[in-house]
Amino acid sequence: MALDGITTAAIVTELKEKLIGGRIDKVHQPLADEIRFSVRAIGANYKVLASANSGHPRMHITENTRENPMTAPLFCMVLRKHIAGGKIIDICQPNFERIIIIKVESANEMGDMTVKNLILEIMGKHSNLILADENNKILDSIKRVSHDKSSVREVLPGKTYVFPPSQDKKNPMELEESSFSSLLHVQEGQKIQDFLYKTYTGISPIMAAEICHEAKLDASDACEQMTAEKEHALFTAFSNTMEQVKAGAFSPAVYYQKPGGKILDFGVLPMTQFDGLYAKAYPTVSDLLEGFYTERDNAAHIRQKAHDTRRLVMTNIERCVKKKDIQLKTLRDVAGKDKWKLKGELITANIYAIPPNATTFKTVNFYDENMAEIEIALDPTKTPAENAQKYFNKYNKAKRTLAAMEIQQKQNDEELAYLESVLNALDTAKDDADLAEIRTELAESGFIRRQPQKKGQSKPKKAKPMRYISSDGYEILVGKSNLQNDELTLRTAEPTDIWMHTKEIPGSHVIIRTNGKGEVPIPTLEEAANLAAFYSKAKNGSMVPVDYTLRKNVKKPNGAKPGMVIYLTNKTIYITPEEEKVNQMATE
């Protein structure tokens, strides 16, 4: 669900209740499009997140932290100069737009008290965070918009701040039945759901559908088909919705198709259209947005940070695939080496029977049980002995090529399998620590240059394996990188723990802690196999083979790359990965 005007109103209501009168303490900019600042309010301290991310723009109170850059970006420095230490005197939502304005009173360079406006515009890919003074002069913005990018509205220091175009929509907070009815009557060929969100500011399609559902109307009904009774029912439902907003009667919840299933949507008002579905309630809208967006934001952040590493791995995979094709072609070329040896031996056996300057020679192949006749091509410029030597040379060269190729093919296959496992680890990575560990692994394997640690730079946090609890109460650990797989399998796991891995498919090592028993119930075994399949390249497959054995049967060959092991006396279970079961076992 897009963050609409009703959700924005809920945010503003909460922020006003908690932040008015508080002072802005610390300001940080951990990402290019995100600001975080602390507010010291009466009896409590709050951390506020303001994001202009094109995918998930929002503002709310947060408990999460993110690592800050060593040097603060320019916009962060501007905010520190103008609003750090300032007092929040008002927070508003103009015209029910998806805009939040925080008014901050602070002293200027001369010591005079002035008001600065920190403005968050929630507009999808055009979202922005802007700082303006009391005269609406823009001091700076997190995204500068020049005339080249927008001829309609420049957002640059020194320019006058103006609101984004309103598209002539009406403010639903000023809803009147007469004007509502008049607007409804001029709609031709338009559905009532479309009428609501295209005519009124801050109403999303899903909220328009909810208002129709409250009015017991079909959202796809045409406006011109509305009777007076239906019009009144629609207006009443719409009016009741806006009265809840005015009263601050919000009920934040995320709706799921079923417990542990995929998220269907979220809302800050009761969503009767989702009756019968599983709803997870949150005490505040900030808690809801934190839970809903954090995972999505983190995934986008990880994808962005992993881009260069992924491209490097993909380039090396493509190189290995090309090398494999060349190797297969070479193997096909030397596949007939034994024929060359045979021809050399037959020429040698008949060396005195071959006439000078002959281009071909027919003889009986006495190596063939049927004693079939064979014709051998000859070079007329060479003697029979030289022709025989030519075939022996081709045979010996092919033999040497084959021996070298088998070694190279084995090395290339191992490297390809390893790189595919790294690619799978990048898909599994959940935070910066995971990415740092993958880059360390690639540096140790010689694929990238090791970066020296800068002075004063703290060591990256050590990534931890994912932890799950089975329905029978057994702890299950899942590695997120090859280095972590080695650590988990070779050092963390006990000899009697159960080790699992997808059969000949890149994926995570999975350990079931058996508490010394060496065996677990079938449901736990199946749940762990589901994890192994889910965190593998075959995540979207069906009937994925997963090998399992006791940890004591798993060994690491000398010189093997990270995550590469061999194992004995294993059994195989076939499983179709289910994300719902993974979510149900999660401990965090």
C-alpha cells in the first residue's frame, strides 16, 4: 500500500503528540536519501527517521539504528547548522497532501530566533526532503532538482519553495454532501472507486475501495448509475472515514492472507474489506511503518550495496561458462586420439608395403575382431615412417591435452560451483555484516583486492547465522556465506548434530542441534530440509533433493575453497520450499 494522505495524517497526529516542544539533538544522514535525528522531549527521547527513498518514502519514530558515514554529507551539515538544538513548535499536513512539515524554532547567526521548515514530500520517485526558512526560501534539499530535471518546479538553494501541483483535487477534510453529489454527477464512464481517489486529495485506491465496501457498494459500479440512496450511503461512509481521521481514531494493522503468509496490505483505520484475514495490530503508526518498511528498505539497501560485488561474481561466472564451452569443444576435438594411435601402428606394421608418394593406404585392421579393412590418409611428401610419426605425434599431443584438460576442467567446475554459491550467499545476505563477510571471502579467494583498514575505522561486525526453532523445539542454524558455512559446520556444530545441504545445488549449510542425541523427529527434519532448499539456488523449485548426515561425516578437503566440503553415508530427502514455513520458524 502506498503511504496515502490518511496514513500521513496518522503520522502527523502521533508526531505532534510526542515531539511538540522537544528539541532536536543529533542529526545524521546514513544514506543518500535518508535523515535521522534525535528529539529530547518532555520525559522521553525519540529517534525520528525521514526518508525520501523513491520506493519507501516516509517519516516516523524509529528504534532501529544504521551505521553513519565517517564524513557527514552536505545536506546533513546544513541541517545541523540550522535546526540542531532547535525547538519543534508545530507539525502539520497542508491540505491533506502527502506532505509533512516540521516547524523548528532556532537561533540564527545573529542570535535572533527564526523558524525553519523541514518538509518531507511523499511523492514516489519524486519524493524529497527540503529545508526552507520562514520566508519559504529553500536552504537546501536532500535531492536537488534543477531546471534540466523539471521545468515546472525547481528545488535548489535560494529558490522559493512552492507546494507540488495539486492536480485540482479537493480536500476531503472539508467534505460537504452537496458538493460531493455535484462532483459525482459530472463523472461519465468512471467507476466510483476511481472517482474517490482521483477527485479527493490523499485518498489511495485501496482506501477508496474500503469506503465503497463500508457503503455496501461495488467499487466498480459506474458513477452515472448511482441512485440517491447509494449516493447518500457512499457520502456517509466517506464522511465517517474522515471523522475517524479528525478524531485521531487510528487502528494501525498489517493484513496477511494467513498467519505467517505474505503481507496483503496495511492500514491505519479498520479495513473491513479484509475481514476474515489475519491482522497483526500495532500500538502506533510508527511501529507499523517500522515493521512494514524496515525489511523492504534493508533489502533495497543490501541490493544496492551488493551491486558491484554481484556484477564481479557474474562476470567471473560468465568467464567460467565460456571456459567450460572451450574445454568441451577441445575434448570433442581430441576424442578420436585412439584412432590416431591405431593408424600410426598400422602404418608401422605395413611400412614396407606402402608405395612411395601414396596419398592413401588400405590395410586390414588386425585390432578389430572382424578384421575389417581400413583406409588411412597419407601425406605424399613424407615417408611412411614420417607419416606414422605424424599420427603418433597427434596422439601424444591429444593425450597431453586431455590430461591437462581434465585438471583444468575440474578446477573450472569447482570455481564455477564456488562462484554460484557466492551468488546464492548474496541473495541470502540480510545486512552489511553479511556483505562484508562475502567481500572478505572473495578477497581471500583472490577474486578482489583486499582493502586495507582505514585509520580509526572500526572492524566490521561479525555476521551471525540465521536461527530458527522447529515445531518440536529444536534449534536450527543456517549459514549466510561460505565463510559462515565453514564456521557453522566445522567449528560450531557438534559431531552428533545433523548437517544438511541441497544435493549438488549451491546453498547454505544447515545444522540441526540434536543436543547429543544424533537424531530428531521427522517434522523437524522436514522443516530443516525446507530451510536448506529455501536458502539455495533451487528456492523456487519443487521436489528439491536435500542431503543430510551427522556432522562427524562431513570433512573439508585440503585447499578447498570456503564452504566446499565432502560427506559420506548421507540420506536424501525431497522437499518443495515453502516461505510460509520459514517465517513460522523464525526467532526474530
